[in-house]
Amino acid sequence: MRRAASLAAACLLAGQALAAEGEGVIGAWSGTYRCAQGLTGVTLTVTQAQPETAEALFPFYADPRNPGVPTGCFLLQGRYDPASGRLSLRGGPWLLRPPGYVVVDFLAQVDPTGRGFSGRVAGPGCSSVQLERRKAAAVPAACRTMSEAGAEALLAAGP
């Protein structure tokens, strides 16, 4: 009986540790990425991060060094590997689409301190992405007004 209780407690603690690792990437990450339009600001908001399911919002906007970039946002969906800190997300449905833009994929790894993401954005003319955890993140109004239920419905419907 004690052995079963100890085993159950160990499984519970392991599950909590895995959940905490996923929660470590949940939240807002702000920085820049490069694509065909040049340097672009982004605030990636990770809403779910589990090995089989990860979801995020990808709002992008003009960086002061490249003020001609329009504002837009779309949803992403993919996987999170808690052991390596790797987040792999595929672009999904648009919430706010500037003319001529396409969704991109996000492939990055959180650093050992848990304060930054680095990797790449996969899309036409795209390359690196650098993000840091930020408390106050700039998110376009059109993306902020999207209800959580509405976002879930769009993700379920697919691109």
C-alpha cells in the first residue's frame, strides 16, 4: 500500500514538473524577426505549451528601425518539447491580415534561463527571431479583442 502511494505521489510530482516546464514558456515574448519586409516587431503570446499541443498568437508590427511594416496577427499551433525547450509552431488562421502577407512558422528554443527565445521564422525571405519575456507587451487592438473562445474555434477549424 505504501509503495503504491509513493508511486502515485512520484507520478503526480513528475506530472506537475512537466506542467510547470510548459507553463514556463506560457505568456508574452517580445522582440524582432526578419522576413522579406525587413526587421519586424513581434509579441508572441504562448497560450498553451504541452508536448502534444502548443498554441500561440503572433502579432507583428513596425519596429522603430523599419517603420513601414503594417500591423497584423495570426494564430499558431504545434508542439512544445519541455526537455529541450523547443517550440515548433505552424502558422494558422489570420485575425488581422495586411495585403500581400502570408503566415509563417515559428521554430525556436527557450534559453536555459527561461528569459529568451531564439530561432527562426520559416516563410518567404525569413530568417532569425529573437524574443525576450516582457511583462507589458504591445499587442494590436484587433488581436486583443479576439475572445479566447473565438481563438479556440479558429484553431479548431484550421487554416
